[in-house]
Amino acid sequence: MPNREHASEIEDAATVWAAKAERGLTEPERVALDQWLEGDSRRLGAFVRAQAAWIHAERANALGEMPAADLAPTVDAPMEDAVPVPRFNRRMVLGGGGALAASVAAAYLIGLERYRTLESGVGEIRHIALKDGTMLTLDTDSRVDVALSSNERKLSLVRGKAFLDVTRWQKNPVIIQAGSLLLQMAKGAFGLQNLVDMPVVALVTEGRLLISQSPSFFGRERKLTLEKDHALTLASDANLQASEVRSVAPPQQEQFLAWREGMLSFGGELLADAVRAFDRYGSARIVVADPDLAKQRITGLFKANDPRGFAVAVAASFGGSVTSQGDVIRISGKKLQSA
């Protein structure tokens, strides 16, 4: 089996394809692009982002300022960073007549669907109401790419954590991608985590979630249904299978979703992992000086924006001490001796 393509390699290739599409594709190139898009589920999103960069540049150079009405967002929330662009799929590549995006004006005339990026800042919990009634909550330092059309709702959790409350039943479900997984829900609610070097986690609190995975163009698609009060934990290089599903009791659900209230809840995690979670919420960095202390397991509920309070509580529990220097908070395993 070939090695899994790195995300940066996909982005680089997508940029090259976007440049070729901008000047017009030959028939062999269109066939090659279609094959490339089918080869990995992540490539279409990367190609869309590369197209967005080209269109944004075209808009700045050729069209000047667009009227505010033309930029009206599909999301009922501040969307300062939103850039409406067309989204292309493989069918459009084959039938596009050799030019995927001739100009931004054509994109607006076609009126396909609007693509935008939603992000939360470090230390920010963001609540967003989508036009179709879906409520999206983003944890700190999270990013979701959104494409909404008249008949589809497609999202991609690029990084971080999100909670989706699909309040109104829709004929066409909400679709969200996280890593190699594609998740669909018509009505209900679920939490989703996609962090660097950590497994993807999905937790259903209402309704049911259809999850599928297509590892490659030649790979076999895998599917399963995640029911209410169940969670899936899947490593980035693992195959989707029912053995990775577990039932989750209400207390553990509250722990997983505590971030929505600005809290971090731990139930036996390693101190090193807890410190990593805190580091996502602010500029202050916690350092555990003693490797043995970093392996200790901790339990408790802490304010995500109070890393020093967390450090003091940990030090008190293990007979250690806390010192601060600039933005660094250091937890030592033994109390400092008086001079």
C-alpha cells in the first residue's frame, strides 16, 4: 500500500491544478484532474481553497470593490473573512468546457453555492447560526470550511472542535468532513474533534449520525451508523470499523463537551495531555519540569482561560510548586527550598 499523502503535498498539488484551470485545461488535463480528485477525499477541499485564492486575486485586480449586497453571507453571523466563490466537483470538471473559473463575474452569474471559512480565535468560543437553522459552535482556535447551496449543506472541520445542532429536519442532511471521515445528519446534535496528532472523535447527543470512509480511489467504502449516546474514536491512519464505537454515559458526555461552557474537564488523563489542552486556549504556556509528574493522571473541572489556576491546583495535589516567568508557567514536582 502506498504511503498516505501528506496534507501539504495535497495543498501544493491543488495550487498547481488551480493555476492550470485558470488558464484553461486541455482534455487530457481534465481527465487527469478528475482522477486526481478521486484519489483522496481531501483533495476536492484543497482544490476549492486553491480556486478561492485565484478568484480572490481576480476580484481584487479586475472587479474592484463589490457592492455590499453581493457579499451578503449565507450565515446569519458576522462573516468578515467570508469570500463567496464557486465550488467545483468532478462532474463540473468533466463538463466545464476547458475552463473551470474564467472570472469572478461568471462565478456570480452561475450562482452555484457560497464557500467561506469560519474560524475562532485563540481563547474564543464562537456560536454561529447557519441560514438553514443549524447551530454551529466552535471551540478555541478552530476552523470550519462551509459550502451552502439551495439543496446541500457541506462543511469541513479543518482543525479544532465543533458542535452541530441540526434543529430542523432536512431532506438533505448536513454533511461534514473530518480527516478521512464523512459524517451526515438529517436532524440531531453531535460533537466533533479533529486535532493535530490526535484521533478524530465524534459524539452523538441526539439523533443518529451516518459515517463513511473512502481511504482511496481503489479502496472500499466503509460505513456505520452512530446512535445517540455513542462515540467513535478513530486514529488518522485507521480504518472505520464498529469496534471503535463505544457507549458514553452522560457524565462523560459533559466532560467531552465542557469546552462549550469555557471549561476543561479531565477524568484520568495524563497531566501532559491536560497541559496540551490548556495550551490551545491562550498565549501562556504550561511547562511540567518533572517527566514523572507529567505522567500522573488528573481529574477535575477547570476554567479554560485560567492556566495558572490549573497549574496551582495540580502542584497542590502532587506536593509541587508553580513559578512564572513571562508567558511561561512552570510546574515543578517538588516545592522550592527557601533561600
